[in-house]
Amino acid sequence: MHVPVSWLFRVIFLGCILATNAVAVRRIQGEIMLRNLFAAFHDDDGATLVEYTLIIALIATACIIVIRTLGTTIKNELTTVSAAIP
């Protein structure tokens, strides 16, 4: 089967155009991703999220300390009471 040379040139030309478009699309997508990344760093909502996370971590730490202290105290009191019962 013989393919005319003009068709081969058209196919090669079309392939080059498609490849060039694919590279351009990837470049534009990369630029959009970088723009979104920089926007995320300049967004103040992230700072608020970090502040709330720190507050929750401090409250959780305080609760753990209080529960451990009260737990030990209650355990000691119950041990004393159980020892007093004959």
C-alpha cells in the first residue's frame, strides 16, 4: 500500500501540533498549580487553622494532666477505703 507523501507530511505536521499543544497545556497547568500554591501561603485562613489546632492541643494536654492527677488521687483514696473495710 502506497501512502502519498503529502499525507505523511500532514500526519507529521498534525503530530507536531498536538505535541506542542500538550506541552503548552502542561506548562499552563504547572503555572496554575504554582499560582495556587503561592496563594495558599498568603492565605490567612491557614494561620487561623494552626492557631485553633494549637489551642485544641493545649486543652487536650491539660485534660490529660488533670485526669492523670485525679485518677491517681482517686485510686489512693479508694485503696485507703478498701484497706479500712475489714
